[in-house]
Amino acid sequence: MLFDASAILNLFRNDGSSTLLEGNTIDLAFYEVGNSITRKVCVEKVLTMEEGTLALDSLTNVMAAMGLTQRANHRTVLETSSQGNLTFYDASYLCAAEGAKEPLVTDDKHLFDVAKKRTKVLRSSDVPRTNAGLPRSIMKFESAEKEAFLHQSTSKREEKR
């Protein structure tokens, strides 16, 4: 399975990190995940810089342990982007999954809708969960990061009410 950034973030938030270790992604995912954390720290202000750093440390460790699928040819990605009205980023995941003959896992609605016409596609909630524990090198950040990441969603929303 090839996971895009939306699926990586959602599985990570929902205790699916072990499942990610059995999958692949492309190098772009690191930047998209980093952008998401930056947004939560700098724009939405639902994570402190320390919480964001812990989240990114842990997510980076998980992604480093995943397989890396070669990205597709830029011309193929551009054509796919144009045909499906996708961002170049989203088309990159789709083309990489097709090239690797792997199902694409995404929680992006538009990407899902376009991809289902071309290849096997799943939402992160449909991916079977693995019960295997995370390697120690990843786990050292896991509990602290998860606490911060999950806590921010509820505490900051409650403050805004």
C-alpha cells in the first residue's frame, strides 16, 4: 500500500502507526506532513512549538521506517494532474501507486474519487490494523507526541467555545 500524507496523519492520530510501517510512501509525504504540523503550530495555533516538534519528530521516525516508492515521471504526473483536476502533489501519489502496482491509501476526497477510476484505492479507516508494536527507536517519541497531538484537538477547541 502507498500512503499519502492525509492517510499518514490520520493513521498516526488514530493509533495506526504500526500499520504504516508495512506500507510505502513517496518523499513528498515528509514535506506535506511537515506543512500540516507547521500549520497547526503557526496558523491554527492548536499546537505549541514544543508539541509540534515532538509530533514531527515522531512522524518523521515513522515515515523513515516506511518503504519509499520511486516517484513517477514528471510528464506522467502532469498529464494525470490535468486529466483529473488534481494538484501535482496528489497526482504524484496516484502515479507512484500505479507505477508500483500498489493500492493508494488516501483520505483526500477528490484524490480518492479520481483514483478509484484508475486503481485500487482505500481510505485509512479501511486499512486493516497491525497489532505489531513499534520499534523502540520510534516509540521513544510516541507516547509524548501522541499525548500532545491528541490533547491539542480537544483542549484548544474547548478554549475557543
